[in-house]
Amino acid sequence: MKIQFDLKLILLAAVLCGFVACSDKNKDNGGVDEIPDTETGDVTIYVTTSNRAQDFKKHAVDFSEKSNMSPTTIKLEPNTRYQTMDGFGAAVTGSTCYNLMQMTAENRTKFLKETFSPTEGMGQSYIRISIGCSDFSLSEYTCCDVPGIENFGLTSEENDYVIPIIKEILAINPDIKILGSPWTSPRWMKVNNLTDLQPFNSWTSGQLNPAHYADYATYFVKWIQAFNAQGINIYSVTPQNEPLNRGNSASLFMGWEEQLEFVKNNLVPALKAASLNTKIYLFDHNYNYDNMADQNDYPVKIYDAGIDDELVAGAAYHNYGGDKSELLDIHGKYPEKELIFTETSIGTWNDGRNLEVRLIDDMREVALGTVNNWCRGVIVWNLMLDSERGPNREGGCQTCYGAVDIDRSNYSTITRNSHYYIIGHLSSVVKPGAVRIGTSGFADGGFYMSAFENTDGTYAVVLLNSNTASKLITLDDGSHHFSYEVPAKSVISYRWKK
């Protein structure tokens, strides 16, 4: 009898403890319990923690049946609408393609599906390739190194590496968007400056000879057509990568007045004459215009001077100088013009392989920072480099890491870095054509977020918790709500049907 009595006391105590625990939880979270984590449910969730305890781990939860009084509720405001999204991805450089081609076909397909498949992977949807060489190519070259535009032709780097890889990507994701950017014109088109107009036979620096503006426009047309002939559609181009940077291993200086003349009177007419509707994004360089006062507001100066509104979609930016607030300034001056973010790097200088350091900063500044400042697309530099930060060339970046790095000793072991995760957390839930929407409610200095409405009737939210503590966050779209414990120092992406 004593044993039975003690057992009853133990059971009663357990019930009372459970009641108190439940009551405390309801009190802390407005009556909303955390929904158990399951394999399938109403809401698909991806989580990456900076300590890699969760490595883009997939979860699911169900909608709550309870009324929502949680003080940590983020409420979606779908009537507040911002920009339409084009996509997210990385640069598929010559070096990237070389490394991918060293993998076994099976391993390469597995990685490309993980990266680009909308159904089996992250669904990355926008890539950048170089028109001719970049500083991450296997050699210095353009597609017309013999003087005379009639000598245009794709090279072995395109034919043996870049085009085969892009075809494999398109087989996985046929809707991938491709942006092309030149690092330099053919050297025979260059002059030392626009006053002396002396030939400048160098891969680095120089300016485009006005006498060859028409030839260079034809170069773009022939390059786009050559890729089209391979079944590869070029969605957009920029007239020049980093036009204010004379020092890159392949480079060409192109001030805003030169770009205005080239684009307005040469590139646009040439594309239209060839019946090409490829979008043009101006500038493609840093927020601070490399501290050149006469180049400040570079794209705005071109818009002010008058430019074709049919093909010139907007401007592209990098973050190697200045602050992302420049995007807001440009949008405020020309809100009808588009913005995209096309390059950022990690490397030895910013502890690029340390996810504890980079995941939070890169998500805040690059991914969410640019999207929340009106960018329609976000592209990072170099999808894949090897464990020796290459292949790279003298004069190019010797200290860069890729979004992923592959072990050069076996071309199978892959290290995924911050840029891979920040793009994946966007592309996995935010699909091309989605519209960024507003949010209200819970706000905390350590939390950053973007919310979207996809064209398929789903909502998406990407959330960064930069704090050292986890927090139970509730999302509410007006029809459904659910809660999930957001880990400390993590990025979390959600997607659910309205």
C-alpha cells in the first residue's frame, strides 16, 4: 500500500510539473506552443547555424490550431509590395568550370543538382559568366584576339569548359538566368587614353578606342549569338566589369560618359538590329565609385543624359567599397530602374572559410542587405575554387575562396562556405518572379528578415538570428500561423502555401 501511495504522489507531481511548465510556456509565448519538428508538414524550413551543427538542414512544422497572442510574432503584410525577384546564384567562371570538370561525372551531377535543382536542391537561379577572360580564367584571352571583328570566335575555354558546364546546369534547371560581363575588350580596340589615342596592347587598363565602339558592340552581339547557337540564352549583360578599376589582371577603364556613348549609340542599336532583347545593366562596380568624385552616381548620370528604356534595365553593384545604402539612394532617384548585386568575395583577408565569422555578416550585408535595398538579384563570386584558391592567374585574386572549395588532391571533398549558404537560403524558398512584401510586429536588433510572395501561391521568409541565444518566433500570414525555435547565430528559411 505504501508503494502504491508513493507512486500516486510521483504521478501527481509529474502532472503538476507538466502543467506548470506548460503554463509558463504559454505565458512566455502568448499561448502559442512550439510545434514539434517533423519530416513533413505545412511549412518547409531550412536551417544553417554558424557552428555547422545544422548544415542547411531541412525541417517541417504544421500550422498551429491555437489563437496567436505571441509577443514574438512577425506578421506578413502582402499588400505592401516592393521589387520582383529575378534570382540568386554565383559566378560560373573558367576556374569554376575547370574544377567541376575534374570531378567524376557522378559527383559533378550530384553537386550541380544540390546547387541548381528547384526540386532536389537549393534551386539557385541566376549565374554570371565572363565575356572573354576574367581574373579567374585559365589564360588571358578575348573572343577576338586577332584584329578585325570578322575574326570573332569562341575559344577552348568556352568550348571545353564553360559551355559544357552550363549545358549540364540547364539540364537541371532550364530556367536559369545568365548574366554576361566582359573584363576587357580585345587589346586591338584599346588606347592609352582618349586624348592621345595611342594603341595600348595590354590586358590591364587602357580605354576603349571610340573608333571601335561599333566593333565592340558587334562583339557583344556575336558573343550572345554564339551562345544562343549552343542553346544557351543570355538573359542580361553589363557593358564592363568594374569600369573604374584599372588594376585588375584583365581590365578596361570606362567612365560614365564613355559608357553612355557606347551603350546609347552602339550597343543598344546593335542588339536591336540583331533582334536581341538581352537586358543591359549599367556600371557593375562599387557602392563608392572607387572614390572618384566625377564618377559619383554613375548610372544616374547616364539616366539623366537619356538612355533607352527598353533594353537598359538598370544598374549593377559590387560591395568592395562603400555601403549598401547607396542602393537606396539610386533607387530613390530612379525608382523605375532595376538594381542587381553582381559580385562580392570572401578570402584570406576576411576569414572567408570561418562560418562562425562570415555567415552572419554575409547574410546581413550581402543577401538580406541588398534585397531589402531593392536588388532583384544577388550573385556572389566564384561558385567553386580549389583548395589552393585556384586556378588563378598572376595579377588576379590570389587570396579568394569560392562559395565552395573542392579539395585539389581528390576533386571530391567539398567545403561549403558562407556564400553558398546565403545564396541557398534565398534561392531555396524565394523563386524567380516572387515579390518582396512587408512585415510588421516583432523587431529585435539581432534579427534581420525579408518576406516574399511567390507566383505559385506560397509565402517565403528568410530570417537571420545574429544573437547568441535562440528564440521562439511565430510567423503569421493572416490566415495561418506557426512557431519555430530559431537557433542562435543561424539563418532560417521558411516556405508555405497560403
